[in-house]
Amino acid sequence: MPFQFSLAAVLKYRESLEQREHLALERIQQEIVRVEARIRQVEQDCSQATQSRAAELSHGTRAADVQSAYEYQIALEQQREALFALLQELRIKWRQQLASFEVARRNRETLEKLREKKFEAYSHEVAKREQATMDDIFLSRRGRGN
């Protein structure tokens, strides 16, 4: 009779939970990467706006253009700050998700180790039965030979 693990359905369920937690962790990581890229872009835009404003000021420009450039720079800085706040939230969420993933992984590993122990015990029992059968065959043949 083949090996059957009585908690196979639970193990499969825990594997799916672990996979789901891992995918959620990856999604958060991808979002962090996107936000970090957006921060770099905003910082680059801010730097370019500063250089552009400095060039305009050195050549002389209208006050309305200077005001508009300052407002644009302030908007970029506010956007950068909002992105930094979002990044902090995402990092907290990532740490929480990592903890959830680790719990799911430990739960799966616990059941997997139990399955391995049960399989070892099953294999040992099968080998013992096979040996007993071989011993019986040997003894019955030896008994007929006497």
C-alpha cells in the first residue's frame, strides 16, 4: 500500500498560503522600486528646474516667470515629500508582509518535516515487512530442504 500523508490537504493549503504571502511580498517590493524610481525622477526634475531657473535669472526674466518657476519647484518638492512618506509606509508594510511570509513558511516547513518523518517511518515499516517476508520464504524453503 502506497504512502499516504493524512495531513496532505493541510500541507497543500499551507503551501498555497506561503505562495500567496510571497506574491504579496513581491508586489510590495515592486511598488517600493517604482516609488524609488519616481523619487529619483522628481529629484532630477527638481534639479533641472533649479538649473533652468538660475539660467533664466542670469539672463533676466519676467517676475511672473520666476514666480511660476518657484511654484513648480515647490510642487516638485511637495511631490517628493509625499513620495518619501509613501515609501516609508511601503517599507513598514513590506516588513509586516515579510513577517507574515515567514510565519507561513515556518508553518509549511513544520508540516513538511512531519510528512518526512512519517514517510521515513513508513519506509522503515515497509522494509521491515519485506525483510520479514524474505525471512519467512527463506525459512520455509530451508524447512523443506531438511
